[in-house]
Amino acid sequence: MRVVFLGAPGAGKGTQAERIVNERKIPQLSTGDMLRGAVTAGTPVGLQAKAVMESGGLVSDDIVVAIISDRIEEADCQNGFILDGFPRTVAQAEALDGLLKEKNLKLDAVIELVVDEGALISRIEKRVQETIAAGKPVRKDDDPEAFKQRLVVYREQTAPLSGFYAKSDRLKTVDGMMSINEVAQAIDALLDAV
């Protein structure tokens, strides 16, 4: 089962991906982890990525796709995988489709967790208040202003993926404002229907 989760920051993608990893025994592939792993392993594409990262540049889509290509060939991906943080743009989604086609594979599910951004911001603000009240440090990604900026970037770069996948009838949506268990049940129903 090859799955991509879409949704705004804070929508619950990580929570649901972790659950699916445990229940369905497929790995969650984080582009950041894969890049670091390829650099550490000294693979040819990892060495390319290392040179770009050391120069302070952004790793190109071509390099990221090559790293994903190598990673999905590993034994733990034979039954599928969940992509985390990729694709982030339509160009990346097109590159992913091309890569999978070359390998005679396809995505089994593209699931978007649809959420209300105002409610997400309220959740973050409440979590910050609770963290401060508990005397704990506030995580950088929980800063409400930083979170609002992440939402802007999401709307500009990643939200268009919904339309891209909807055009090919691959997009399935789940109300991400339901409880964690209700979201899990809805996702499981979609995955079981694949």
C-alpha cells in the first residue's frame, strides 16, 4: 500500500501515519530522514545532496526523487510506504508519478485531512497556553505567528496538490476536525477499499 497524506500543518497527518505504520507494517518515509540517511551512507545521490546542503542550498527535486527512488527499492518498502513531506508541490507530484510509473507502481491512496485553519490556530494557541501554564518551554513550531506563516506557505505551495490529485480521481478527503479515532476509522475505510 503506497499512501500520500495531504493536509495543512497540524491537521493530524503525523498522528495518523504513525498509527498506520504500526498497524499495517509499512514504513513512513520522511524526505528529511531519507536525505540524512543517503548522506550518511555515502550513496552517489547522497553525496550530491551533501554538497548542496553544505553550500547552504536547497536540495533539488531531482535529487529528492532519486533518493526516494533508491529508498523504495529497500526490502521494508516491498509492501508499501507512506510518504511524509513529499510531494509538497505539483512539480514534485508529477515527478513522483513519473518515478512510480518507471517502477510499474502507483499510489494506492492520496488522502487529504481537511481542517478549518481558524480552529487549528485556536488549537495551537490553547496548546501554548497549556504548555506555559505547565512551566514547560514552548516548541518553536507551536509559536502561533510561525504557525500562521506555515499555513501561508502551505496554501501557496502544497494546497494545489488537492486539485492535481482530484483531476485524476485519486484524491479522497477526510474531515480532519473529527476526533482522532473517527479520523482513523475514516482513513481505514478508505484504505480497506483500495
